[in-house]
Amino acid sequence: MSEDLLKQIADCIQRGKVNAASPYPPDMKGEDGADELTRKALDDGVPPNDILEKALMIGMGNVGHLFSENKVFVPDLLMAAKAMSAAMAHLEPFFSSGEAKHRGVFVIGTVQGDLHDIGKNLVCMVMEGGGWKVIDLGVDVSPEKFVEAVKKNPGCVVGLSALLTTTMVNMEKTVTMLREADPAIRVIVGGAPLTQEFADKIGADAYSPDPQGALDFLAQSA
Ligand code: B12
């Protein structure tokens, strides 16, 4: 019974069905969305971690993979993230109390000199959907600020974003300073001008052209 409910929640996330009042997607008009169904699951006694892992992460993972394959697009990802946020609002108290656990902490920012944040924000949404606690440092983030965040969050993973060929170079300095602060730190880089070759050259642990790749890398290297 609860399996059906979890599948329904996962479908709502994947299709971006936020709540009963939401007109999107049209074929689900009037039906309960991620908001109502998550409340119902909690009221039925489904453990919050099951809702996270068997519904939210599945739905967001599906949409993330479809996005990587160019089968859905930015608006679909945004609607899925909106539905996920509606569900997450019900789970928040359980994270605060420790009853539900994040996979880890993901610190992300756009590197120094760079103000582009649309792609970074999508990465934040997909990582949250994947069960990670995201600390978003924003744009134009200095290497020192990344280091400070890493010291405050031992064991975290760092994501760096850059959209300009002129700011890509600031990634190298950031990676070097992060490694000096914590040799075991894992750093994932992304952004339109980047390549795997560049990521290897600056000593990043992973490069992904899309948000889901970061999640998949972390799942494989756990
Ligand atoms: C929107 C935009 C802006 C907006 C940014 C608004 C904002 N809030 O982000 C504004 C108008 C502010 C802007 C300013 C500038 N821009 Co601009 N901008 C763009 C534009 C049109 C779209 C970028 C975008 O959002 N793409 C959509 C997102 C979803 O894609 P994405 O960022 O690549 O992210 C995806 C992946 O790369 C990946 N990803 C991204 N980050 C990360 C991180 C990790 C860890 C992972 C795993 C994955 C990942 O996941 C995302 C989803 O798949 C591009 C052109 C283009 N078509 O790309 C130019 C572009 C990036 N801009 C450019 C330039 C030159 C500038 C300016 C210098 C212009 C000027 N003369 O003032 C300034 C620089 C300001 C600064 N200091 O940063 C050039 C860069 C050229 C170059 N070779 O460096 C581009 C390519 C335009 C061009 N063809 O000339 N820009």
C-alpha cells in the first residue's frame, strides 16, 4: 500500500505536480500532488527516510537522467524541483531532529569573477533531490570563501561552476587551496566551457556536463 503511495509521489516529482491546486501538468489537473501525498504518507506512518529515498530521490533521479539525455528540458527540471520542495517542506522537521538523514553536505558556488548562476542553481536542485544537504555560496566566490565553508563542514563535497573562459582559470586556484586545506576533499567541476581534459589538468575529482552526472559520480564513489 505504502509502495503505491511512494510511487505516486515519485511520479508527481518527476512530472512536476506540486499540489492539487497546481494546473500543471494538464493531465493531472485536480489530482493530489507531491504536497498532499507526502503529508498523507507521513500521516500513514511511512518513515521519512523511505519517502526521501523511495520517492523523492527516485522522481528527481528519473527527471535528472531524462535531462542528461535531452529528453526533458530546463522548465521540466524546474517544475520537478518545485514539486520536490513542496514534499521536502513536510520532511524538514525530521531532518532537523535527525530522524531523516542527508547523504552528505554539498558545498557549491560559481567561482571568483563569474556571475552566471542558472546552471549552478539547477545543480543545487538536483543535488537536493538526490538527498544531499546543499550549501550554496552563490556567485563570484573566492577560493578563501570555499576553504572557509569546507572547514565549517568537514567531510563535505565541493562543486565549482564556471561559465566564462576567463574565470575557468580561477577553478585551478580554488582546487589547489581546497586540497591544501583538506587533502581528502572531493571536488566536482562543471559549466559550459569545461571539458574532462581541463578537469584532469586542474586536479578535480570529477567533471560533469550536467547536474545528474555529479550525483551519479558520488553514488559510484561512495
Ligand atoms: C544568461 C547569460 C548571462 C547572464 C547571467 C544570468 C545568471 N543569473 O546566470 C548575464 C546577462 C548576467 C551574463 C553576463 C555575462 N556574460 Co553571459 N551568458 C549567458 C548565457 C546566454 C546563458 C548561460 C546559461 O545560463 N545557460 C543555461 C544553463 C542551464 O547552462 P549552464 O550554465 O551551462 O549549466 C549547465 C551545465 O553546464 C552544468 N553545470 C553548470 N555548472 C555546474 C557545476 C557542477 C558542479 C556540475 C556538475 C554541472 C554544472 O549543469 C547545468 C545544467 O545542465 C550564455 C550563452 C549560452 N547560450 O550559454 C552567455 C555566456 C556564458 N556569457 C558570456 C559573456 C561573455 C558574458 C559577459 C562577459 C558579457 C559582458 N560583456 O558583460 C558577462 C559576464 C558577467 C560575469 N562576470 O559573470 C559568454 C562567455 C564566452 C566565453 N567564452 O567565456 C557566453 C557564452 C555568451 C557568448 N556566446 O558570448 N550572461
